[in-house]
Amino acid sequence: MDRFGSAENLVTISSSLPYRQGKRPSTIRGPLHVQSDDNRDDRVLRHLIKEVIAWPDIEPTLLPVGSTGLVSLRAGEDVATGDRSVFITGREFGRVLFGAPTIYLSLPLGCAHWAIIRGWAEPHFSSRFGLVPPGVMVIYVPRDEHEAAVCRSLIWISYNYSLSERQRNSALWNAHWFGVRHDSLSRELVAA
């Protein structure tokens, strides 16, 4: 993940996304915009989210309470940017639905453009009506480890985008990049 180490690399990462192989999955568009096919085996997704929630300063929340059906990925209060337009809602930069496996991410518009062009995403239906920011995307669920690596980089971009400029450039933050674990939520995701 070294090449993803700074905010300056966001444009380079975005334009270097590989093309997603195969046809785009079908989605059901509406307020609950979900991927409706090519997403039945969610083991790769669960493993990816288990890894992501271990990143520092992420506050994962299971929604509804006590369920593993939806995980909200939020930037920590002390490190989140003050720009509310980069979040889905509150400090939430990502959301993962497991019932009908679907990933939602808030991405910088340039990155969102490349994710769409390269076949990894489509704009969230609700962005048409101003209900979510224009950078909120439905990211297609990874089918294998290669696709999980691409999804990981998109989640990292969304995560980095949600952080304050001071936090993104902090040597301490970069030094402890993978040091924090959310073991209780990780156990629940793996068990599900």
C-alpha cells in the first residue's frame, strides 16, 4: 500500500485503476440502491471489511444494532474533516450491506469518475436528488482477491478523503497505519 501513502497520490491511483473484467453487475436503483447479482458469495467482502475496520481512526458500527447486516464506516471524531460534503451522512464515508452484498463509498469526484469509467462503480441513485453528495458511489462487490485489492484501494481513498488535512499529513498517523484493531466487530463479521 506504499503508493497510496499520501493525498497527492489520489489522482494517480484513480487514473491507474485497472478495468474490471466482465459485464457490470445489475443493480436495483432507488433510495436503497443495491447490487442485485454477481454478489452471492460474500466471503471475500467479509474478509476485506474485517481488514478495513482494523485501520486506525475508523469507528465501525453495526446497523441495526446487534446485526451484521450493515456496517457503517465512520472517520473518528478527532480526525474527520470538517467538510460535510465528503460524507454519506455524519462522519460516515462508507457503508457495507451484507443482506444483498453492496458497498457504498463517498469518493472525490475525480476518483468517482475513474471508478465508473473503469467499471467498478455507478453513482448512487439518491445523488440525483441531492439526498447524498454527488461522490457517493455503489462499488461493485469483489468476486476474488484481485478485485478485493482494487476495492481496498477505493475504500482507502474514501477513508483518506474523510480525514482532516492535518491528519492525512501526520507522521504519527502514517506510522501507525495498521496498528488499531476492532476485534469484537471483526469476530462478528467472520462468524456471520
